[in-house]
Amino acid sequence: MNYVVTFHEMTYFDVLNHSDLYVSVADYEGLPMALMEALAIGKPCLASDIASHHEIKCLVPTLQLIPFDEAAWVDAIQRFIYTNSREREQIGKSNRASIRRVFNNAVYAGSIS
């Protein structure tokens, strides 16, 4: 497990790229862009159980939605920590593939014509 200490020189993407897991505990989001960015670069993600995250979950089956309960979050993070690295990597690859499939420009171009 990697721990990242942020410095003022690091950008959001530097931190994201060096992280093992993306966690969104938002209680409201319109369009969860940061979550979608993390999925798009192949990060395993845990997200709060809110409407906008449900919309993403429909597109990305490996996204884990966690209820607003401290014990549930602790359990989800512990399960991630004890997941073997190969499985974490596979989850990340699946996340990236799902986002690419859904947001592929060719798919949209074909649906417009």
C-alpha cells in the first residue's frame, strides 16, 4: 500500500496517479468528474451512495457504493487493503475499460448519425 504526502508542487493528477484507491465521500455531486477521472485512469474506487454515483455505477459495475455509515466505510477500506494486488489491478483495468467504452467519441458519433 502506498501513502502519498502532498506538497505544493504536486498536482491533483500527480496525487491521483500515485494513489492505490480513490475515495469519494461526497453527500452531493452533480456530475462527479473527479470520480470519473479516477475511473478513467484505472483506479479502484469507493464512492458514497448518492444519486450521481448510482448513475456512474450503472456504467461501471466494479464501482463500489458505500452507505453513509462509518463502519461500512471502515469495512470497505479494510477489504480493499486486504485485496491482493492482482485483483486491485484487474478492478482498475475494468474501470478504465468501462469508462472508455461509454465515453468513446466514436460511439457518440455513431449514435448521432
